[in-house]
Amino acid sequence: MAMDKAKDLVSTNSVVVFSKTYCPFCVSVKEVLNKLGAQYKAVELDVESDGGEVQNALAQWTGQRTVPNVFIGGKHIGGCDTTTGLHKEGKLVPLLAEAGAVPNASKA
């Protein structure tokens, strides 16, 4: 059930951040996405009634248990270091644009 939920969220949203409201690394990733004007779905696992099960399902699916757990265009990207690293390398905006998550990629 939790695996189905996670896969459904990833397949129906261009960007998904599995997150926890109190996690500073999650906040950093969401701040980067917000600054870029990206549309994304944040799934706060500490608020979801089945958050623990979803986190376990993500660990099985991706091999990553920690949050944030970021997906762009249906592909698993990784966590905070990977996501912010892609941004520093100038590779995050093209990924977001390809996924249709940024309205004006040329200005981002």
C-alpha cells in the first residue's frame, strides 16, 4: 500500500520531495526549489498518517531511507547534497525544465 502510494505520487507529479517538517536538509531543498519557482509536491512524512510506512517503502525502492528523498520527472535524484550539488553545477534547472516543473526555465 505505501509503495503504491509513493509510486503513484512520483508518477503523477513532475517533482516530489519526500520530507519531514523539522528536517533542516528538507527545508534547504524546498528553499532551492522555491527560489527557482519550481512546482513540486512536498510529502511531509512526519505529518502523513502512513509516513513511516512510506519511508520504509522508499528505502526498499531507492535504497535511501533518509529525507529529503527527491524525485524529478519520475527519476530518483537523491537527497539534499545531491539536489543542491546539481543546482551548484547548473544541472538542476534543466532537469526541472525537462520535467515541466519550472515555467520560465530561461530566467531561472
